[in-house]
Amino acid sequence: MQYTDLIGTIIVGIIVQAPALWLAGRFIVGAERAKFMDAVWITVLGSVLNAAIAMFLGGELAGLVQLIAYLYLVKKYYETGWVKAFIVSILAVVILVVVMMALAMLGIGIGAGYGFGAPF
């Protein structure tokens, strides 16, 4: 992965993933433990860790290690247990899917070319 790809992934993650993670965290663990900056840090560190893990490991093992690392970040920053970290992560994905579907119904697409237009 090139540095520009990693920086793009982090920026888009902050814009798209962090708000969903923050909302899911506020719903599951409460507003006092789920701060927006925690969601931003989880997103940034998760992106960097995912890139590093993918560079050194491959296949299913990399995916499993990335999942554990991401859940650990949610667990640590939201000061919760493994089960609630898993529930927060699942709820964040559900929130993202609902938002993406709503945007798609409005004719707005996010994803291709980091949301800045279709890659040519």
C-alpha cells in the first residue's frame, strides 16, 4: 500500500467511519465513554494497523488479526469488554449500510475513488 492510499483511507475513514462508530458507541456504551475523538483515533489507528498487518501477513490470518486489533481498539478507547466492542462494531457497520443505502437512493455514491468520483 502506498502512503497516498493510506492517507486517503484515513481521511475517508475519519469522514465516513468515525461518525458511525461514534454513534454506535454512544448507543451501546454511553456518551460518557464514547467520545468523538476516540472514534477518530480508533479509525486512524485501525487504518494504520490494518495496512501494517496486511503487509506482513496474508489471507485469512491477516483478516483475523485485523479483526482482533480493531476490536481491541474499540475495547480500549470505549473502556468496555470484548462483547460490547463487538456489538459496537456490528452496529457501526449497520449504521454505515443504512446511510449508504439512503445516499444511494438520493443518487449519491460513496466509495469509488474515495468518494470523490469514479476512477477512470
